[in-house]
Amino acid sequence: MDWLQFLASLVKSLAWPTTLVILVLLFHVPVRRALLRLTRLKYKDLELDFGRELKELEKEAKAIDITPQLPKSIAPTQRDSSQLLQEAAQLAQRFPEPAVAVAWQAVEDELMQAVMRLAISPDYPAHNSALKNAELLKAQNAIDQRTFELFNRMRNLRNMAVHGGHGAAFITTDEALEFLALARGVVEKLRALRRN
């Protein structure tokens, strides 16, 4: 092999990687913007669309007497679910993903409070996960299966918002506000749970 053949072979083997590097350098900003606007998560057979899933959850909530509630202007003195919902409302306009996380935190807080009011946990409810507290409420028939599934699906949306991945990291302000309204309705339903 002479030096011209070697040079041709080298150029041929480096053409694809070089082209790829040039394309990445040229289009990294537009591709990044496009990826941030994606609102769907698809992995193998699993496909979630945050907005569509949120609409389905709202319908399900209404079917089980949970009414999504728009933010109220309240100023509690301690940091409870009401204050968390207020913080989520303030975040939603500029930071929709964290707003979803804070709204879910209010639901988790109220799940814990409901378990404490009903005194149904062998463990201190604050040490339980939200899922465990919801399971305890379901086991005691304080909530039904549909409500339990609603909590679980909301938890999945919260995970999509927080962890993103595969294009699901971008949530619109309207979607965050819809999630917040749903969280308010869920919190109100949980607050109504009392011992008989």
C-alpha cells in the first residue's frame, strides 16, 4: 500500500465521524430547542403524553368526586399542603416542572396527614412513602381503587416532570396549572377523611 492509498483509506474512514461532528456543531442549538419542546415520553411499549394523561386524570377525578380547584390566595403561618399549593401556583408561570413537583408534595403531605388522622399506620406516616400511605388508605377503605390509581398516575406525572428524560422534560405553564388544580382537588378530598 503506497501513501496515496493510505491517505484515501484514512479519508474514507474519517468521513462519517467528521461529518457527524460538523453536523452536531452546526445544529446543536436548534436540536436542543426541539428536544426541550417535546412533551411525550416513549420507551419501548410505554408511551406517556403529559397533557393527555393530565386530561384523563381530571376526568377520572371528577368521576370520583374530586373537583380540581384553582389557586386561592391564602397565607398560612406554617408550611402545610396549602402553602405548598400556593408556592406551586407562584412557580407555575416561570418554572412549570418544579411547580408540578411542589403540587405533588402537597398531595404527599395530605396523604400523610390523612393517615395520621385515621391512625391506620403501624409506622410513623412521615416515614412512609406516598404510595405506602395511599395503600394504607385503600386497605382501610378510606379511598377506593379508582382514587388510589389516580394518586399513582399523578405520581407518575410528577416523576415525568422532575426526572424528564426522552423528551418529557418540557411541561407547559397551562399543564402545570392543570396539575395544580387537580392536586388542590385531591388535597381537599384527603382533608375530608375523618375517623368514624
